[in-house]
Amino acid sequence: MLIYLCSSSHGFGHAARDAAVLQWIHKLRPDWHLAFSSVVQESVLRCLLAVDGVELRRCRWDVGMVQQDALGSDPLATIHALEELERQLPVQLDQEVSWIVDQGEPVLVLADIPPAAAELAKRLEVPLIWLSNFGWDEIYAPFGGPLKHKAEQAKEAYQQGDFLLRCPFDLSMGWGLPEASLGLVCASPRPIRQRLKDRIDAIEQPLVMVGFGGLGLSIDDEMFLRWPQFHFLVASSGLNPECSNVTVLPEGVRPLDVYPYCQRHLGKPGFSTFCEAMSQQVGLHVVERRDFAEVPALLSGLRRHANHRLLSRQAFAAGDWKLDQPLHAATDSPLPANGALQAAEHIVACAEQRWGADPASDLIC
């Protein structure tokens, strides 16, 4: 069996949750052939996957939203990027259809959540499962103009799928498909090297993880020095401040791996960050963002399921991070952290139902 994943090129968050799902599929069916198709850097994907047996295919299946920075979108650049993608997709589709057919295996296409995956599955005449908490249709539509037409095209593609795995913090995704709701979709922390553990254990101040995704965000060193009663951990691919109360994580160490040592996380609204931090009961300080339709759903989930603080852009820029203030308590109970396993089980069941290994399954796929 070949599970072929089309992963969004929008950011590392999609890759992180997709890797978590593929890890579970690999555990459940170690003899299956898994392909991860994305333009996210190979080093990042290998770090996220941390398992052998997943083949990487370098393909750009979507654009998502082009970002000005970690907290702002660029609609005009997004339109231009989508037009360029449309010119490239026909050749890429031909190449990937040919490669998949050459594998000589039953196939299921999993997509998070490039609309072009619908055409790939159609040409192969194989099942297509969407995995996401939103579609680009609902992200593009509020911008109007040419992006409204792109939204309509995306929705038409999404309606061609066979099943929807609905992640938490979700938009409507009213595509008329059978679906299943998932818990938090994320991996688990890995043990960190002893040298880093010794360094962290020696820190007496409360630890705060700072992260703004793959693009990062410039933060003046002075802002960290305003909080000497805290110690900050930052990812090696993002900020590199030279402050006595900041430790830069080594390459290959994910924020998730150090969450068990942290009390709080400071960053932007982001699906994978929320899932990973909530799974480890880390409080979230979240900087506002207003130009991305996913954000209200994320913040609603934050208020319901995590201890948190919301920061205005002005407060964040001024260094008023509220770290000395108590967190606002969640209004509801925590979400289960088994979403990646749930997704993998549905994908396995769908594949086996379609290809005859489990024809009695009641899953509609």
C-alpha cells in the first residue's frame, strides 16, 4: 500500500501535524510505503519524521498565504504565487502520476490541504482524504477580488474528496463529505541530549519557549532583558539573541521536545503550536493577528481549552508580555492528545476498505 501525502507549503505547522500522522501510520502498518510530498526543507521534514521508511518527494502543491512576516499576510503576492503555481502544476502532476503508477501499489492520497490533490487523486482514480482544520477557500474568500475566485475553485476541489479528517480549532469546511473529528494532532516530545538537559536543569528561573513559526519574528534583545526573572528558549532557526537569560536550542531540537520543562510559550496563533503546547499543559501567551480567517477559531479553542494570555501587537512590541500575570483559566476541559493516532486509524481503515483488506468496515470512503 502507498499512502501519498500532499502537504501544504504554507508553513511548518502543516508539516508537523502531517509528520505526526505518518509516524502513526508507520507504527500501525510498518510494511506500507509512505511518501511525504512537500517543498519544506528536507532537514526539517527528517527532523519532524524521525523514522525511516518515509520517502520525500519535493513538490509544491499549494501556496497558502504568502506572509509579510509571522503575523501578516500579503494578498497581492499570494495572487502572483498562485498564478505561477498554476503554470507549474500540469508538469508536476504528470511527473507524480507517473512516479506513483510506477510503484505498482494500491494508493490512497492524503492531503493537508492543497486543492490540487483532487486532480491527482482523480487522475489516479484512488481515494482522497482531506486532513485539516480549514480549507484555503475560507482563507481566501474574505480578501475578495481575484482571491474570491481562487476560493471558489478551492471549494470545488475539496468537494471531490472522499473523507474529511476534521482537526480541532476548525472552520466550517462545508464540503458535503463524510467526516470524523480528531483530538489534538501532534507528535510526542523526544528525549533531549544530556548536555542540553543539564543546561536546562541548572536554570533557576521559569522557562518560556518563544516561537513564531518558520518565518520567525524580529525581537530586540532589550525585550528579553526586561524580564530577568524568566529564562527564554528560542529555536535555532529563528531568533538568535545574545542575552544572559536566553538559550538557543540546538539544531534538531523541536519546541515540543522542551515543552515538558517550560511553564509558558510566547508566540503567534498557530495550530501546531497550540496542539503541542496544550498536549504538554504549557500556558500560551498569544500575540494577536487579524488578517487570517483561521485565527478566530484558534483563539476560541485557546479560550476553551488552554490557560492563556492574549497580547495586542502594541503590547508585544513594547515588551509588555504579561509574564508576571496569572494565566486566564480555560473555560472547558482539555482536548485529548490522540488526534494523530485517530487520523492514522481512519486512513488505514479507509485504505483497507478501498483495497479489500477490510471490506466490512463501516467507514465511508
